[in-house]
Amino acid sequence: MTELRETWTPTQEDFDAFARVSGDDNPIHVDPEFSARTAFGATVSHGMLIYTRLWGMVRAARPGARAVSQSMMFPNPAFAGIDVQLVVEGELPGKVTMRAWRISDDAEVFLGEAEVA
């Protein structure tokens, strides 16, 4: 059984760079003035940015690993400047569970599984 664990503090620069790379420039991710007027009150991370961080942990532990399949949910937002705990548990290669939550209030921001070859 493998457990990979990392603390990540997302930044607005992370959100902006991911928007440029992915093409997802929704203002909820990149426009602090717009986002301040939403129910979130601030910009929020792209869900796939969180997955990318988790997948990077897998690749660091198993260079050359590839995803066979994955499923994921984003139950709560991750905000710039708020620490997130990232955890990957399971077999590498094999099936892993990926989770991320805001450390300040334990709100889960990512829950998923992946089959890793």
C-alpha cells in the first residue's frame, strides 16, 4: 500500500497559469473582482488543476506511470492562499484513491479514483 501526501497552497498565479495552458479562463478562476461578487467570494481553483497536482505526485513516485481511467468530483472550492492537503493511497501500479481537502476546515475539494499502469 502506497500513501503519498503533500501540502499545497494554491496561488492566483497557479490559477492564471492553468487558465492559459488549459484555455479555461472562466472569470471564477482568474478575475478576483468578478469572483468577489459571487457566492464563493474569491477566485477558486480549476478542479483539473487539483487533479494535476495529485497526478504529479503519482508521476514523481512512479515515473512513466500512465492513467488508464479516472473518476473525480469537486465537492467544495479550493481558494488561493488556503492550504490544501493532497493524498494518494493505493497500489502503484493499480487502483488509487485521490483526495484533497482544505486544511483550515476539512472541506473536501477533490475526491477521485484512478487506475494507474
